[in-house]
Amino acid sequence: MEVVTAHQKTGALKAAIELGLFTAIGKTPATAAEIAARCKCPERGIRILSDNLTIMGFLEKADSRYSLTPSSAVFLDQNSPAYFGSAVKFLLSPAITEAFTDLASTIRRGSVHTSEQGTTAPDHPAWIEFARSMGPMMGPAASGAADLTPLDSARDTRVLDISASHGAYGIAVAQKNPRAHLVALDWEAVLAITEENARKAGLGNRFSKIVGDAFTVDLGRDYDAVLVPNFLHHFNLADCTRFLRRVHAALRPGGRVVIIEFMPNADRITPPPAAEFSLVMLGTTPEGDAYTFSEFQQMLNDAGFSDTTQHSLPSSVQTAVIAVA
């Protein structure tokens, strides 16, 4: 029953974010009438929603007043620098949710039931929303990945960020390596967001971009590092290996590829947050999956890399896989 009715809880949280309910409460406990006035809504709906958010653990209630829990204050109040509400807009966008309305058809057909290419289609609009909303969530993991990507401080270096999106990973590397030039690759509309974020991060003239399909566009040469965050899971093993050969050719000898992925253990059911990601790929991509470390090792070996290692990332369910060209 919890699984079957889970959409009701999702809908309640989504409504609260869209109404600005958590921000309306803020640091001061408030009654349903006070919250309703701030949200410009009738009291009945706000009371019922607030009671259910309390049951779900997002609010606390005492003497008919509602207050934020510590977690809600950090992640759901728009005044918090760690506000998560913008990410919800992407995670609950039609491009993601519609993939699960008829998952049986996808499984029967062996292909995505909503469209031929799913979210891997060129210039898919979902990635604009992803770039706008998901960057703040990536901060700790991006910083951890940058720590794993030290560059030669005695000379100018070059870093390529594949499917750069919000640019969090590439920007983190460039900020920790003052002589690094960041090259971001993505679709044109997405790169406008990447470039804006790079400018805000103070990269100035240390940023350039490549527009196009990562499988076919000219990647350039002599990079010291190539970042591949949250990209390979969209494709099958053969296509991943083919792409990694392109990355190998773009790196200077001794350069490194840094892959960020949801990586399950060999049993494919642990750890749950990483292993469950395969279901997202089943619903939204033609042939994507969540790959194990041994599968990444094989892909990288076949692409010409060596010394493949895995590293946990702070405040993240994802893993960094690093190999040397």
C-alpha cells in the first residue's frame, strides 16, 4: 500500500514547494490561517496539506502551529543556500514521470514507450531544466571529484567537461587549478547556462565551449583531464566503450578520465540508491543502465586506459571512476 499510494506523498510535497509553504513558515511557527494568508490560498487546503506534511515528517505541529524540521529548513526554505525545491521541478518533470506511467509497455517492447530516443534525443528540453536546477546539489560531489583531479600547477592545463550541463564538476576543477582552462561540451541551449555559471564562478577567459553531440563532434586534443559526469549510464556497453576510445584519443599521454556515476555493487541490488538508478534508465533511455565497477574496468581497458580506480564522493550516492590514458 505504501508503494501504491506513494504518488500522493509526492504530490503533497510538490504542491508545498510550488505554493512556497515552507518559505511561508520560515523560522517562525505559524497557524494554518497564517500560512494560508501568506500563500494566498484558502485555509482548508493549507491545513490539510500541513497536517499531512507533518505526518510525513516535513513539518512539526504544536498548539495548532506548524514549524519546519531541521531538514526542511535547510532544503525546502527558499531562503536557504541549500534549497532543493528547484531540483524537484526537474525530477518531477514530464520527461521523467511519464516514463513510468506505462513501464510494462517499455519492457514488452524493449524500448522506451514514450519516444524512440527518450531523454537521449538531441537537444532534449529536459536537460535545460536539469542544468538550471541541479547544480547546487552537485556541489559537494563536484568538490570531491576536483580533489581527485590534481593538475600540474607549473603550466597551463586543459580540462574537457563532457555533457557539462550546470558545469559544477568542470568549474570545481578549474577553481582548484588556477592555470586550468575549462572546455564545456553540451547542446547549445544548455551551454548558455554552463557559461553563465562559469562567469559567476569567476573563470573569465578560462572558459570555452564545444556545441554538439559528444559521440560525433570534434573533441579536440591534448587535454590533461576529461570529466564524464552522469553521461555513460544513458548508453549501452558497446557505445560507452566506443565513446571512451574518443576520450582516450583526446587526452595527452598520462592524462586522466574522471567518470562520475551511480555504481551498484556486483549483486546489482546494493547500495539501494545507486542500484535503483537502473530503473530510471529503463524508463527514460533506449539502452541505458547502472554499471558496476567491473563493467567500467572492462570498458576502460577496451578503450586503451589503465590503472582504473574507484573513489567515493562526499555527500553523494555516486562514485568516481578514474583511469589513465
